[in-house]
Amino acid sequence: MILKKLSILNYKNILQAEIHCSAKMNCFFGNNGMGKTNLLDAVYYLSFCKSHTYTPEGQLIHQGEDLCVLQGEYDFDGNKEEIFCALRRGQRKQFKRNQKAYDKLSEHIGLLPLVIVSPADSELIRGGSEERRRLLDLLISQQDKTYLHALIQYNKALTQRNAMLRNQSRDRGLYEVLEMQLGMHGQVIFEKRDRMVNTFTPLFNEYYRIVCRSAETVGLHYLSLLREGRLEEILAANRERECLVGHTLAGIHKDDMEMTLDDRLIRQSGSQGQNKTFLIALKLAQFTLLAMLGDTKPILLLDDIFDKLDAERVEQIIKLVSGSRFGQIFITDTNRKYLDRILAEINQDYTLFKTDRGAVVPMEEKT
């Protein structure tokens, strides 16, 4: 899968841009705050129907404008796919595939697989369990519609049960129905998450060793209350206590994924360089797994990833992503000279752009 052309109108600080993309390497340089990350976020939005930065929809539209439009023209081995998105203030977003609107946005997830590596990934280590669950959900949902359906249905039932708890409802029959749904969908989610972590961890270790050239071992351990019993029974036993606090205390929405380096929690023992290497290896493994399980190679977005990495690790990352295992890449940096050196080393097809106050300007022709 290749993004051939990207058109942007009034997305964040980008007033208008039309970008013809390289099939391999697309590089954007410029000072901080000039629009590089927003451009990658537009590519992300076309894949997931939402911003990577969790920005509210109304704030995505450029200040003073009423309409934002994103369009992507993709090539799937000679077959063209056109994706259109329009955001209007005070209205529901429009998402279309080949000029046909989706009945549900969930139908779009997985069509355009994508992995992003960004400074915001640091929250996976130092943030709450929600960040790590979101990573698992994003990874599995892109290639498993059954999982995505179970996740949507679980969250609907959870919302209803929490509303009942807040209102201190005593409708035992409705509680039992919702708890049955939570148990059924929660079991599907638990089993698929557990299986994914077990499959994913060896790949993750491989990439960590390649990038840092070290014998250190990284680990992922999925923690869930469902290992101790059936969720439906746990919820029924907790119901009275949860009525007092007003929300559901147990379930797969409370699960976590422990991240370790040499069997110690990396958030407690990892250096700045180790943390960054850990996260980059995590995302490269995510890319590889999606490529293995899906029908096409995902797009890879690398947003300002070389900061705080030594030259040897940077070189290893460049060698990895420029190889045949990886497909189309979008990369940002603040340093043009640094990007020039990278492009000279990989000897691959590329496009190079400068971003300045929301404008995106091609700097030279593709090689």
C-alpha cells in the first residue's frame, strides 16, 4: 500500500497543501511548531478517523475556518483507493471510501494499516495503564474485526452499567444482562490480548537487540483480573461496593501491560536512551506483526525520533527501515543536514519538503 497523493485543507495550522509522495521515503524538515507533526497527523487521521494527539474535532479545524478536508489517494498493487474526510463545525464528520460514505467508521479501521513513532510514545512507559491498553487495542483492531466488534460492544455495556451505578439503580435484572455482555465480550478481548502479547514479545526483543546491539532483554507481561476468574461473577460480587463509588472497578478496561528491561520495570530503571530505544523497537515490532498478519505493508510515520539517540543507534534504525521489510515511510526532523546524510546513506527513492508556518514546500526532485 502506497499513499500517492495527500491533500490538506485547513487542518490545524496547515491551510492548504498538496503533496505527491515517494513510494519509499518522504522527509519533512523545519523548525518546531511549523507543521511537520500536523502533516503526519493528517496521514494518521485518514487511517484511524481520529487524531494521534487526541485533539477534539473542533480544534482540528484551522482557527477562523468552518471546514477542514483531508484526501488521500492510495495504491494497492495497482488498485486505486480514494479516502475523503470532511470536518465541519457543529456537524458530524464525513468519511468516504471511493466517494461512498461509511455506515460506521469502524468499517474503515484496518483498511490503511499504519504505525507511528513519536515523542508522545514516552507516555507508554511513564503514563497510566490506559496508554498501554490503547496500544494493544490499536494493534489488534487493525487486523481483527472480531476484536474491534467485541471492544465496541464491551465499551457500550460498560457505559450503561456505569450510568446505572452513578444513579444507584437497583434493577438487578438489567445489571445481570449487562454483566453477561461484559463477561462475554471481555473474555474475547482478554484472550486476544494475551495471545497477541505472547506472539509480539519475541519480535520486540529481536528489534531491541538489533537497534542497541546489546544482550539486554525486554519483556511485555499482560496483567488481567480475568486470570483469576470469570468477569461476570467478579462484577456481580463487586456490585454493592461499586454502587458506592459510582463506576465499574473490575474488567478488561482496568488491565495493564507491564514493560520490563532485564526483568525490571523500565519506568523505574531505564535511562533516557534505553527508554527511547525500547519504544522504537516496540513500534518496529508492531509494524512487522501488522505486515505479517495483514495483506499489505503498513505506512510508517517517524516523527522526530532521532533526538537523544547516539549515532550508532540512529544508523541501525536507518538501516532497518530502509530495507525491504519496510515500505513507505514519512519522517520529520528539524535538521536538513541530518536528513541529507540519511538519504545519501540509504540510496532510496525519496521526496524532501520544508515546512514553514503551515506551508509545505518541495525542496528537490526525487532521486
